[in-house]
Amino acid sequence: MTNVFVDKNVFKEAFQTRVEQIYGIKFEESTPHQRYFTLGTLVREYISSNWIETNQAIVEGKHKQVYYFSMEFLMGRLLTNNIMNLGIRSTIEAAMNDLNIDLNELEKIEADAGLGNGGLGRLAACFMDSIASLALPGHGNGMRYRYGFFEQKIIDGYQVEVPDKWLQRGYVWEVRKSNESVEIPFYGEIKVDKVDGRDVYTHLPAEYVRAVPYDVPVVGDITSGNKTVNTLRLWSSEPTEKDYPDHISAVDYEKGVRNISEFLYPDDSTREGKVLRLKQQYFFVAAGVRWAVRQHKETYQTLDNFHEKNVLHINDTHPALIVPELMRILIDEEGYDWDQAWFITQHSCAYTNHTILAEALEKWPVDLFKPLLPRIYMITEEINRRYCLDLLNRYPNQPEKVAQLAIIGHDQVRMAHLAIVGSFSINGVAQLHTDILTHIEMKDFYHMYPDRFNNKTNGITHRRWLLHCNPELTKILDEQIGTQYHTNTFELAKFEEKINDKNVKDEIKKMKYARKKALSDRIYKEQGVLLDPNSIFDIQVKRLHAYKRQLLNAMHIMYLYNRLKEDEVFRANFHPQSFIFGAKAASGYYFAKKVIKLINSIAEKVNNDSDTNQLLKVVFVENYNVTYAELIMPAADLSEQISTASKEASGTGNMKFMLNGAMTIGTMDGANVEIHELVGDDNSFIFGLSADEVNDYYQNGGYNPWDLYHSDARIHRVLDQLVNGFLTPDTEEFRDIFNAVTHHGDEYFVLKDFDAYVRAQERANQTYKNQDKWLEMSMINIARSGKFSSDRTIQEYSDQIWHLDPLTF
Ligand code: 26V
């Protein structure tokens, strides 16, 4: 096919013709959506030759590959990303100008692919971009949910969840590959036969579900001649092409089947919800492993060397069934004996842990697991039996230790233990997190398998989180330090030479103003709240969770409001500050939803008080998602990273803010520690308990929030205002928040860190008044953020875990 992007005239012609061919109408009559879809189609077609060549290069060069198994890929929009990585933006823009079409408006038509909850899913998306941009052979394997993460509406201050119908108008980037569908077995029985004196097991499933792949091309950055286009394969569930099961009606069977890929993270608080989630996990794991195995056999005709040519990456425990599934294929289908199969499996799998929160560590009740996946359960039991024999050798007189470390215990299958035992590499996502894993949470495993544990500090793709979302900053950087940082972010360090250059500082100031203005325009348009771009934009955007402590931020705002109303001197010294929140709460997470209501009630109060609203504004932006983040990250002065130390494994929003010149106000948690290591106390506002102090309190007690309630008048007053009708006439509305931080012990140390947080906020506010100093700090943050590109992270995964070679074709 000819390249329609060679120049604007060729493209213009092809574009108009194609609109008419696809839709059978005159170009002039086509809708913006039709134009968007046609542009997407042309881009996808343009990608296809490199896509084919990438797959050929992998096979012909016998390259080792990684399959990144993740239940979540929070991709956001892809048009802008793809045309940027392909280097065809200017051609398209020129043509669109001629046609009087605003390319930015077309880009806004794309649905934001929100197949993830938060950091874990967005990390997977950044990794896809970096793997392809480093020309590494690596593919994503996930679920094609019909409904992505819910859309959030705020009604009367409360969160209301609306289904996210992202596929409704079609998804231009996906290619359905029904010929590569596979049948996934569930339920049923196991038949045992003796063959040559050996037990051979056959699973006789009660039902099959068809897994149909939809492939999305992942386009690497073409700079330096890279042509890599990897695959993100998302599986959709459909009725089998075999016989329908005879124990349920066809209608019930079809409904059950469709359900598997219907929703991201269905509610797992009920038994039905749990079964569905485990079904999802096995479904996309079994389909993905078959994909990898089939590809491997086509090239090598044997699985003997599977582990030398493939890595199956387990993103959090959700895909940990890879371990027994690969064992099953090797033993039941390929005739390997246990030890050979175990060697291949254990050398193929690598596991990343993303949280130490106990409630997030997956455990499946045996009585649910066993009937659903009978053969997989048998294999898991055998893995456990052999592993426990090993444990008994290590701990001969400690049966309770063996029980505690087992994969199956208390009638549950512990997915993290399965992933650890079955993987050659186990990593945390920031140094502090890895230290906590090895020294506390997983210390016995670490002592057993010290060589398997390693750290890979997270990163973000600077292509989306700088080059695309902040054109003003990109322009300044290009002019000041050249463009090498586009391919090597450590080159950003050169920008530090400019911190005393008055003109550059001015440029940075203008850039920040422009980005703040753009955000405040959208907020004003959508929510009617007017923010002054000259005020400090203090932003906390992330999932809503008690440990992330949006409540601490909210309580501080209440304190500020009280103080601004009463303390003239304080008022006179205070630089106006705008507090911006964005967060979705899990639909069943009562406390988190109350915090959203609290923030909105505070906003209502302070924004409407003419005594203070020139100084203090609060806004909770509706429906925070990847696309919104692209507007928000560049607009921040202060980046709120205030989790209880030890709880946030890494955080990645912290990195996006830093790269765009915001200062971190945060605890020594997750990757904040590494940000602080780079910029020091002078260029960040660090406060609060350390992870060691937090863990000490958890282990030894010694903290009583009532003491602070009684001794700190600010805390006393703010807490009383939650329940005395100050914010809303209903004095019960925030009673449970009051109780959480008093009667229930303040598990996340909100009151304990309150004073330190207030002081850090004061430092930030006062520092901002010295614009010269602030701009210098901002530039230092930008210049030292090079480490946090996911290109660096992926290079480390590749060098130290995956051992991949870049493609050259
Ligand atoms: C899961 C759950 C599930 C049940 C209830 C509460 C709860 C709380 C947290 C989680 C987190 C699941 C794993 C996760 O998303 N971890 C995030 O991974 C990011 C990428 O590594 C990292 O930056 C975040 O710090 C980490 O929270």
C-alpha cells in the first residue's frame, strides 16, 4: 500500500476519498466522528506493515519475548500518541488545516480506554509504550472489558457511578482475530488413566468458553529508525463453538459467558462476584498462555526451550494462575514429567508486587476454586505439597511456620505465595517498597530465595506525560537543551544549567501560567468554579483510599479556612491557594465516598464565603481519568503525595507532576523517597512519620488519637466541625469520618501527621511568594526527573529480568 502520509496533499486526497468510501456520503457531509474514525483507520493501516514486519523479525531472529499479563491496561486515548510516535503529526495537521478541520477537536472524539483502576493499570500502559519505543519484543495480554472503569458524576456532592460505554461507537485501533480464538474449559471432572505405568489426567470440562482476541497495535517511537509495533492482545468471552453444556439452559449459559468480559473488577464482595473474578483471571491467563505456547511451538517445534525464549510477566497476583496453567500444558498436553515441567515454568515466570496492603492480597477459597478449575487445583495442590516438603526441611521443628508460608492454608489458595514460588524473579516497584517486602512482608520468602528478589522503581512515559501533554514546556526544553532528551531523559539534567537564566525562568513562568489557565478554563466551563491562575495550584489526583489520606488534605483546608477568617496577620501573609482534587472511590467503599462528599461540602462552604474566596478555593473535578490527567499534570505547582508512610508502593502521579515542574509536598513513602533523594529538602516539602515509625506504632502501639484531639486546638475544632452542622445541617453526614480518626484509632495517622503537614504547607505557601526561588526549584525538579522515565524502568527489566535484545529491521 502506498504511504498516504508522505505529504499533506496525498493524505488530504486519501482522507477525503476514504471517508466517502467507508460511509457512502460526500466528504462535506461527514460528521466529526466519521472523520475521526477514518483518520484512525488510515493510521492503523499505515501501522500494519511495521506490525507485520515486527512479528516476522521476532520469528526470524528467534528473539526472546516478554508477555506482560495484566488484568488492567489504562491506555487512555491512542490517536495522539500514535501519530506522535510515528512522526506524522505535522503532515496530518497541515492537511486538516487546509480542510478547515481542527485536529485537536478530532482527537477529543476518541473514547478514553479506561481498562484499569489506577496506578497499576496506567503503569502497564506506560510499559507498553516504552517496550515498543526501546524496540523490544514484548506484548500485553489482558481483558477486553465491554465496560471500562465507571464514569463518575458528582450529584449533590456525592459520587454517582455511570457505566463506561467506551466500545459503543466502535474502537478503531482493535483488530478482531477470530481465527486465533481458543476454547477455555471450566468445571467438570478429572479422568485418570494409566499409560505406560504413569498416571495421565484428563480434564472433562462441564463447559467451554470461547476466548476471542482483539489485537491493538502498540507503536514505538520511530526516532532513530525504530519500526517496532508490538501487540496488546485483549480477550473477549463468547459462547463456545463446541456443544453447549447440558446442565444449564442455553440462555443462562450465554449470559454467564458474556459476563466474563463484561466489567472491569466486578464487585467481589459476594460469592457470585468472586467466582466471576476468578473466572476472568483463568480466562485471560489460559488464553494468553496458549497464545505464547502456540507461537513458540510454531518456531521451535518443542517447548524444551520455552523459558529461554519467553518470559510470562505476572503483573500483581491477578495472573498468578499462569504457574499451574503452564504446568498443566507441559504435563497433560505435552507429556513432560513434573520436574522438567517445573523447571521450564519456574524459569519462565516473573512476578511484580504492587502493594503491601493486606486486604489487597488475593486469596481464593478452596471450595470456590476447586470446582471451577479442577485440574488447575490439583496441580496447585501438588506444587504446594512439594514446596511444603521443602519448607519442612528448612524448618524441621516449626509446623506453624510451614503452615503460614504454604500456598494453600486455612482453606484458601494464597495467590502471592503461588506467584513467589513459581517465579524466578520477584520485584517491588520502588526501593522503599522492595525493602519493606524483603525485610518485613515477605522476609521468610526473601531468606529462602534471596536471589529472586529485586527492585524496579516505576516510571512513566515522558512521551505522553511531557512531549504530548505539555507542548509549552517541550518547546522551552527543545530550545534550551536540544531534543536528545526525547530519547534519553537523563539529558534533562542539562536544563539545570539554566536555572539562573532570567529569560528561561520567565518562559517557565509563562508556561505554567498557560497550563494553569487551560485547566481553570475547563473547570470553569464544566463546573462553574473560577480558579485564578496566579494562585498556587495544589493538586491531589489519585484513587480515593484511606491510606492516601485525601482526608488529611481536606482537614488542612478546613483549618486554613478557620485561620484565614480569624487571623489578620496570617491572612496578610498568605498567598492565594487553589486546592484541586480528582479521585474515584470504589463503588462499595463507604468511607471513600464520604470523603468525596466531605471535599465537596468544604468546597461549597469556602468557595461561597466572600471573606476568603479570593484567597482559598476548592474544587473536586468530576471524572478524573487519563485524558483529564493530561491537562492536570502540567498545571500543578504543588503535587500532593501524602500517603501514610509505607503504604504507597510507589506512586506514579508524583513522577508526572515532577516532570512538569511541580514541587512535591509529601511523606517519605514509595517513590517520593527517590524524588527527595534527587532534589533534597531544598526542592521538596517532606513531612511526617517515616515508614519505620509507622511500623513501630503498628507493632508496639503507643499512639492514641484522642490525646491529639484534646491537646491540639486546631484538630479539635476541625473534627468538631465535621459533626456540629458547620458544613451541612445533617450532623450525622460525617460522623463516621470523625469516628474513624478518633474512636477507631486513626489507622492511617491523619491526626498524628497533621501538625507536620500544616508546617510543610506553610513552608510551601511562603516559598511560592518568592517567585524567583520557586521557579528555580521548579526547574531543578524538571532537570532531575530523568530517572522516572519508564524507558529507564523497562531497560532495567530487560537487562536484569527479561534479558531481551532490541529488534533491528
Ligand atoms: C487494591 C485494593 C483492593 C481491595 C481493597 C483495597 C485495595 C487497595 C489497594 C489496592 C492496590 C492494588 C495494586 C495497585 O494498584 N498498586 C499500585 O501500583 C502502582 C504501580 O506499581 C503503584 O504506583 C501504587 O503505589 C500502588 O498502590
